[in-house]
Amino acid sequence: MFGRIGPMELILILVIALVIFGPKKLPEIGKAVGDAIKAFRKSSEKIGDEVEKITKPEEETPAPKISQASSTGDKKEHPKA
């Protein structure tokens, strides 16, 4: 009941906004709202990309190759998993 805005409700909201703000301010308000929505979407995409990068499984990134011990007998420690 409350979740959907039909065409009549939308027209009513626009008429009320026109009466309150006037015809000169309405385009400026619309532009400001559009810019705010664009900035919000850009920020949410960046956050989503960062979360995806952090939660990405490590299996996809190649592990560094461990070189064999030299012939002089030096032993290199293997990183612990």
C-alpha cells in the first residue's frame, strides 16, 4: 500500500513542489537532486569495488614462487600457510 507511487501521486507531489518552490527554483532543485543521486551512485560503486577487492578469494592471485636452496647448502624457510 505505501511502497508504490502511482502516476496520480507523482503528479500531486510535483504540483505541491511547484506551488511551494515556484517555477524558477524547480529546475535548480531538480539539477541539485540529480547531481546528488549521481554522486551517491558513484560512491556506492567505489565502495562495492573495494569490498569486492577485499573479499576476493586469494586463490585467484598467484602465489609467489619459492626458489630452491642453493648448492652451498643454505636453506630457505618456506612461508607458513
